[in-house]
Amino acid sequence: MIRKHILVALVQDRPGVLNRIASTLRRRNFNIESIAVGHIEQPLLSRMTIVVEGDDASVEQVRKQLDKIIEVIRIADITGESPVAREMAMIKVRATPSTRSEIIQIVDIFRANIVDVSPDSLILVVTGTQEKVDTLIELLRGFGIREMSRTGTIALPRGGAGPLTIEENKPLRHVVEQAAPEEEILPDW
Amino acid sequence: MIKTGAEILCECLIKEGVEVIFGFPGGVLLPLYDTLPHYPQLRHILVRHEQGAAHAADAYARVTGKVGVCLATSGPGATNLVTGIANAYLDSVPLLSITGQVPTHFIGKDAFQEIDITGITVPITKYNQLVLNVDGLARAVHEAIYVAMTGRPGPVLLDIPRDVFQARTEYICADKIDLPGFKPKLFGHPSQIKKAAELIASAERPVIVAGHGVNIAQAHAELKELAENAQLPVVTTFLGIACFPESHVLSYGWLGMHGMGYANKAVHNADLLIAIGMRFDDRATGGVSTFAPQARIVHIDVDAAEIGKNLTVDVPIVGDVKNVLHALNKQLVKRDHIGWLSQLDDWRAQHPATEVRDHEGVLPQYIIRQIHEATKGDTIIVTGVGQAQMWAAQYFFYDKPNSFVSSGGLGTMGFELPGAIGAKVGCPHETVWCIAGDGGFQMTVQELATMVQEDLDINIAVFNNGWLGMVRQWQELIYNKRYFGTKLYNPDFVKIAEAYGMKGVRVSKKMDVRPAIHKAMDHKGPFLIEFVVEPEENVYPFVPPGKTIVEFLEMPSPLGSLKK
């Protein structure tokens, strides 16, 4: 089944990491719907949220390829964990005195904010799921959208520790794997 | 101690056990070339084209199991490495490419001979880095070699600007590797190994498919133990050739497009495949949807991303092949498969793939067999890509690990000459035979000069059929003999050898084949034999692209009769 997948990755903050990620996705024939990058609470690390479309098996395949990139510390597909996913959009919409109040009503319904007003346009900021942002854009299209910018999705899994959680006071270290004791059952292969 | 970047690089390479660098100098490398003479432990071999440096280092790594190092200047020097790096990438070879870069203050200015080689090689390296600061150089070298050698090996590249070679800093030996994102899994999961052992115990028609990973992990003894204890027939992949002795009673050749018919039938009819260190390449599987339709598959590979990439498997085991086989062997129960093995023997009798037919003219297959007999199989065969490669793989019997060096994944014509250089430098006491087609030979012919300059005792067999043979074969069989762009007007190869200062002979009669082979081997130093062979000989068996591997075409005329 082809659907949207949300991959989240913890990466080392080094030059060229974004290039490597993008190159791997392109190489394996994936179209990146959105990619958002930013620092996290730990120094020298960034978190990426990548949205791609594909069937489960091929996304899992590309996830494993991405995991091989040396700078990628962890990467997980959190699609199945019903994560909280949001994006932000800034939209500059044409607003005449006759349409302005109607636009403001729509903005209120969508709990968006108007951050700039000029005689013939408004800039509004909306945060929400991708569907919500899409719907708002559709509604505003009739008034005339002059410019807009979207951040792409960022997401966190619900509940306690997620797949990328770093335990406090446990800095990331390169660990050379030792043979597992014969009886011990490890979490996965 | 205060040292320059160039000195630090040399110190680090020596510390990593590097003994040989295949290189070609250039403007930005001059500080390094000014330093190299002070480190006589590092033997520098001057190639004639950077592609040759990469291939030579690649073959050196394959035969020694050590990292191969090649060196090229910025710009065109670096881009000339690209084919060689890609070759190493697809065949999982630990290759360290060091490229010079323009000084840091010129980077991004499109300076003379500036090119973004780290950007260019992102998709074909396991890891690469532009080293902008001399303080990070030692660490970068150790990390790069560690990454190249650990887990699934692969090529790495360090791009070093000229001023970093010249800058001075305190040299602190960096022996701690800190790569939190590098996480190769080296030991298989015990419960998966247990499942594999159970499947092997209950299988009726099991087949081992052993690949390049066995050679890389040097798991030859473990593979032999597995096969013998559970009486499992062994089929190898093309790059798995020589990972299991072909004279062994359980050896059933190699599978795939030009593999042995009986190997393909064994895999197709198996109820269990134990795939070891291989990646289900399309040249091995043929049509993947009809590959081994009745088989459950145990897949052992060190690279998790190979599991389930081309087909779904039943028992995945991620780990170093040697470790996994070691653990698996402990859990095996002794079994025999007399009925299944005798079925395989019948197929082998029905589809002889390695018999040289009687023929007046010089058959390439005959030459390969004669080389096998003359060397008693004790030689390293290095091939190019195409028909000659396939005959070398089919008609020579490989019993010694790593005795077959060939470009598998990328299929790089021109690999043969520099590859032979790397093999000979890596194993100076071994005989080396370079099996070249007339097409591939001319792609890197300039490396003859390297052989002569280094006085490398390499035997070169050039199969001159006047065609780009493999493409001509496809045009004949698939494109209804519409030959185009495949006829070669060839130079006099013997004169070429002589012009480079080496000995050569031409052989166009069958009776002269064996004496020429001995002449080459008795000669100290490089020696070239041009074999004028049957021009339109085809490689069989042949599985047309996309077909199931049991739909192979065999040589049209019965054995023993003349083809033409």
C-alpha cells in the first residue's frame, strides 16, 4: 500500500549530511515531500523529519540505506505510531477592504494568526496538520494568494520515550559490538 | 611533536599498516610528494592514469584483505578516480582514496583544478570528508580506514587541501574512534541462527549460495565445515568464486546469467537456500519473481539493508559471515542428502558447462584450460569484463581463496591491467595471470608502462577476436545479428608490448598455445601473449535477461562436433 511515511532521524551536525540524506533518497528513487531540520536539546546533533511516499517495504528498505550513512545516529519510521505531526505555513493573501473581514473570519476558524497587514494584503501564519493547512490554502485561493512558504512536517511520537530519545547523562558513544552471550535474546536482528 | 599535514598523513597510514600507495602527482599534491621520500616504508607506485590507481588499489585490497590506497591530485585527477571508486563500492572493497584539493582559501572559487570531489563521490563512497583543518587530519585518516574496513567494507575518500598538507600542528596519535552513527552488526542474532539451523536440519533439497562476503570475511573454513557437516551442496555467486574449492565434491559451480546450468537448476529446485554474503544481484537471480520458487531462504549478510532488498527472505541474519557461520556450525546436526546430491550430479552430467570442445582453431575456453593446467591452478586470475571474463570464470577451476579477481557489480572494462598490478604488488610471490579482451585491454593499456617501470612479473593474455565480444553476442542472439559499433580495428598488440619495453608473442595456432603460456611464465617480468581466437565464439550457458535462470541457452551444437 502506498502511503505517506514520516521518517525521523537523529544526525550528527556535520557538513554534507543533508546532501547525503537527499542523495540516498534520490538514488533509491524516492521523492521527498518535505524535509525539516533543526537542532535538538543535545549539542552537535540535529533532528530531521522526512516525509516520503511509498509502500511499507520500500520505505523500510530506504530507511535501512539511510541508517548506513555514518552521520545518521538513529532513524525510525514513526508512521505507524500515530505521531503528533504539525507544520507551519505563512501565507500572503490579497485583501481588499471588501474581502478583509471575510478573510479574518476564516483565519479565526482555523486559529491562524495575522502577523502583518498592508493596504492590499495580509500575512497570516497557520500551524496544524498538513490537511488543515491544505484546507486553509484552498479556502484562501479564491482571494488570491500572492506568496506562501511552508515548513514541511515535523513530528514527535506520542507517549514516553520515542525511538530517538537519548537518555539523559548518557552521551552518544561509538560502541564496538561484542559477541552476545549465547542465551541472550536481543531485541531484533 | 610538531609535524606537517603531509607528515601526519604518512605517519597515520604507516600506523594503519599501509605499505603501498598507487598514485599520480599533481600541483596540489606537491607538498605530499615532497614528504613521501622521507617515508620509505610507503612504497609509491606511479600509475599512468588515476583510474589505474584506483583499480590497482582495489585489487590489492581484494588479494591482501588490507585497505588499498590510491592517491590523485585535485580536479581531473580526482574525477579520474570515480570509475575505480564506483567499482570498489559495488564490490564492497575497502579502498581509501586520497585526493588533493585546492588551498582552503580558494575553495568555492572555481579555482584551477578545483572540483567538488566529496560531492561527486557521495553516492559511491561509504564515507568521505573534506579535511579543512590539519588538527582533524589524523582522526579523519583513522576514521576513514576504520569505516572502510569494518562491517561491509567499502570505499572512503579524504579530500585534503594543499595548505592542510603544509600546515603544522602537534601530532597526537588519535587512536580512539568516535563515530556514534556507525553501527555495523557483526554477530548474528542467536534465535535467528537457531531458526536457520532448524531449517537446515529439516530441508530435503538444501543449497548453499555463497557470495563475495565469504571471501571478504575470510570464512572459507567455516563455510567448508558447514557444507561438509550437513552435506550441503555449494553453489557460489560470480564474485563468490574461489570461496569454496571447486574441486570439492560438494561444489556445484556458480549460478547466474552465465553460470553452470546445473548450478541454476540446483538453486531453482531447492527447498532451502542458505544465502551467505551475497545480495541477490539480477545477474545471479535472473527474473527475480521466478527465482527459487520453492525455496525458503536464510539470508546471512553483514549489511542489514541487503536483507529483503531484492526479494523477501524467511530467516534474515545480520552479522559478519565468519561469526555467524561459526555460531551456526555449533548447532548443526549431521545429515546426508544422498538423493538430492545424486540428482545434482545427474544435472551436472546433462549440462556439462566446463568441457572444452574439440576444435581446430584457437578457442578462448581452450586457452583458459591450458593456463589452468600449466599453473596447476596455483595462480591469481585477474580479469576484465565481458566474454573473456566469463570464460576465465568458467574454464579455470578455483581452489584457492581470493585467487579470482574480477569486476563484478560495476562490470568495469579496463579493470584487468591495473587490477593485475594491484594483485601482483599485493602477492609478489604468486603467479598472476591477467585475462584481457581486446576491448578492455585498450581501455587501460597505458598501465603496461607501470608494469614495466615496476618490473612486475605479470602474464597477460589478450584474447583478440576483433569484436567487443559480449555486446556482439547480445546483438547476435537478441538483436538478430544486427552488428553495430562492435567491430574492432585492433593494433598489433605484440608491437604495443614491445613499444612499452616488454616481451610479447602472438599465438594463432592451437599447438602454440601451451608453449606460449610456459614461455610467459618462465619469463621474469611482464609478458604479453596475444591470442588470435575464434572471432564469433559465444559464452554459454546464457540466460537471456529477465528469464528464469533455468531457461538457459546452451551451446547449440553437440559437444565434440565443430560449430562452424
